[in-house]
Amino acid sequence: MIFETHAHYEDKAFDEDREELLASLPKNGIEYVVNVGSDAETLDKILEIADEYPFCYAAVGIHPGNTHKMDEEGLAWLKQKATHKKVVAIRNRP
């Protein structure tokens, strides 16, 4: 079994072949994937991927380089995202 613990399949680099790539993972022995969010824009996409693919899960959080954009409203929004049924981790990187 292969468990990919830190992926970014929401990245624009996968726009052309994301569906094909993700569909191929179980066929190639990758049973679980955790997509890691890094900013507000990516969190919705990683949650969409988690909803669409049963083997994909999400880690929500904001990369330290993007924390300057967070305020109380943003933190409340992030907390709400963390309640998603497929969130398995909160990203916290000092």
C-alpha cells in the first residue's frame, strides 16, 4: 500500500490531466492521498477533490507566507473548512 501524505493535486500544473492522473492512482497502488492546502484559494479545490475521489483527503491550513492575509474573519472561515468530513489534518508550519 502507498499512502501519499503530502500532495498538491489542486495546483494549476495538473489542470490539463488532473482527472486522468487521479483516476490512475488506485490502479498504480496508491490507496490514499492527502492534498495539503496552502492558501484560501486552494482549500476549496482540495475539498472538491476530496469529495470527488473516495481515496483523497484534505489537510487545511495556510502556508506561513500567506498568513499576513489572515484576519479574524479568515480564521473563522478556516475553522469552518476544518469541519469538512474528509479533513484529516490541520496544516501548521512555523
